[in-house]
Amino acid sequence: LLVESTYGNRDHKSLPQTLDELAFALNDTLASRKGNVVVPAFAVGRTQELLHFIGELQAAKRLPSRMEVFVDSPMALAATRVTLKYARLPELEQVRFTEDLEESKRINAITSGAVVISASGMCEGGRIRHHLRHNIARPECAIVFVGFQAAGTLGRRIVDGASSVRLFGEEYPVRAKVYTIGG
């Protein structure tokens, strides 16, 4: 028997503790500091899980009433459509899926109240890098990691406390608060 597991040697927090962490990160950023939340998430699986938990937290009135959730990944939209064929997600208030590049660019004009879920989970490519560029230097914002960050990736450098990161050939200071949801 051969078993491969990314998380096999780690203890994880319970689901209630994980939801508490997520609710705190979103409330602290959106309600208290009036910034945006950027979530690098894997398009298949993790994004749908995150939407499910955000919906549960909204239904329980544990999140700010004034927030917009953007899923900015064509692959995540396709995976969510498949998910919805076989399972239900909790009702989400103010969620928008973006497909085209112009819609994606417009998200970066929002300075407060946005939760941007975008691929790639380790920040190595895709639209997430643009959202990081517009939010990572802003102390009122947060980057919320919901998945493993492999050594050598941009995501790992941010999680490990890098004071600045290079995006599109330019250095950006990391002033946004960084959360790692460990459950």
C-alpha cells in the first residue's frame, strides 16, 4: 500500500477552530481595518470549500454585512459549476464570479470590503499576483492563506514573513496582515 499525503505529518485544528480563525481574519480586515482580503486558493476543491464556509459564516451572522466576495478564476468558476451539479453550497450574499480579464482588473479599483478568491494557491501565477500587487503593501488589507505553501514559492515567502516581494519586476513591501488558516 502506497499513500501520499501533503498533510500526513501535521495535526490540524478542529473545524470550529478553523471557522473561528477565518471569521476573525475577515472581520478584523473588513470591519475593523476597512481593507480588502486576498485569498490565494486552488481553483478546484479549495475554492468551493471556502465558498461553503463563507456561506455558513454569513448564515450564522458571523461576518460583516457589507462585504463582496469575488471568485476571480475561470477554472474555479468551471469547478464550481460542476460542484453545483452534485452538491449545494450555502446561499452566499454578494458573490460574483469573474471570467474576463477586464472584470478582473476592475476588482483592483475596490479599496475596501472585498474578499478576492483567486488562483493560484501558492501565488506562483495567474490573477492572484495582480490582486497581491494592489493590496499587499496596504496595512489595512490581509492575505489569507488556506492551503499548503511549498518551499520556494511566493506564498511560502509571504507566510514566512518576507518584508517585501517581487511582483512583475517590482518590489512591494509586505504591509498587509498575513493569516494562515491551519484547519
